[in-house]
Amino acid sequence: MTDTLGKLEFRLLTSNWQSWNHPLRAKLLFLALIVGGGVASILLQIELEHLGYSALPGELTTAVFCLGFPSFGLVVLALVD
């Protein structure tokens, strides 16, 4: 268990892409998750507007999604990789 936590800590808390088994996969996934987070936030805001809810602050929602998606995605990739 501590080996897995150490691996996660080493990969996620450093800016060294070479610590990943497949650095290109991590780089491409990071970019794809940022775009995916932006698209998901836009779709969520549109859906909430159509349901009649008052819109969340758009910039804040987009920022949360664009930071949350890559964070979660890289944690999952670090566990699998």
C-alpha cells in the first residue's frame, strides 16, 4: 500500500513527465481532460438553464471542471500506469 502511495506521490507532485511509464500518454491525456472538463462545464450550464435553474457563475464552474477533470484523470492514470 505504501508503495502505491509513494508512486502516486512521486508522479503527481512532481513536474517530471519522465517518471511516468508512458510520458506521452500522460501528456496527451492531460490535454484531453482539460478540454473535456471545459466541454462538460458548458454542457452542464446549458442543461441547467434549460431546466430553469439559475446559472452557476460560468467562469467559476469552468475553472472547477477544467482543474477537476485532469486532477481526477491523472490520479486514475497513475494508479493504472
